[in-house]
Amino acid sequence: MKFEQLEDGIYVCDTTKEITIPPTKIIYGQWFMPSALRRAEFEDICARFVERSRSANQWVAVSYSRLGSELLSELKDQERAENRIAGKHLGPLRRLYKKLKGEKPAEVEESKLPFSVIRTMIALTGPDVLPRELRSMEDKRYLNVVERDDESLLVPTQAMIETAYNAQERARKEKKD
């Protein structure tokens, strides 16, 4: 399979060019696609493909290292946000003490990161969840994992995109009725 690199870790190939449903037809949130693939982890990963593909105006393959480093960066951002938030939470006795002293309680900051099932699973169970989910997606024929030089490329398939699109179309029709 021949790959053309668009940017670091982002590629197009014959398989991505042959997907008949354009990325703009898939509805997604950052990082979710409710009930599109019947598994939240798959939907999270698929939404990431949709976002990158929309940016490129065509379906793209993503290197495993690019996906992994993006998730690692998000995990670090999440940890920093949680540490900032935790530092502003006070126990009930401490809040009462500050109130009695006339001090204003600290504002509680919300995390700006969108919720991500796959990122949460990695944080809770460790990094092995990502390759396990990608293998499961490959078993369902939602992804092809292609070894190229020293990197693994994750190539979305027509089956994944059709499954997500058809589920969204059914949901739209049910909503109209």
C-alpha cells in the first residue's frame, strides 16, 4: 500500500481515498459519536479520525505514534487541570474557618478539556488499553493497521465510516418520526 504524507503522522492512501462518504457527512463531538459504533472507545477514536480528516478535506490515516503522543499530551493537560482544581477545593472545616475569618473561598476552575473515553480509560487502567482497543477495531474491520518502515499506520475503513454514518442516519430518521 502506497502512502503519501500530508503532515507529521498524517497520511493518505488508496484505502482512505476510496471511502465514499466524505468526512463532512459524519457528525461528531470532541471526542464522541453517540451510538455510532456501539462502543464508546471506538467512537472516541473514530471521532479523532473524523476531525483530522475534516481538516485535510479527505479521509486520512494516522500513525500510532501521533495518536499516542496526542493522547499523552491530553493526559498531561488533564493532570495539570486536575491539580489546579484540587488545589482550590477545601475541606468543609477549612471552608468554615475561612468564612469565619471573612476570607473569600477560591473560585473552582473547570477543566477545559473535552471528555474522552479512551483518555479516561488510559488514565484509569494504563496505556495497554489503546493497543487493545485498536486491535478490537481491526478485528471489527473498522481499521487496518499497516506496518510501514518503523511505524504503524492506522487506516480507517469504509466499514467504519459506513457503520457510523448509517447509525447516524437511522437516529436522524427516528428523531423526525
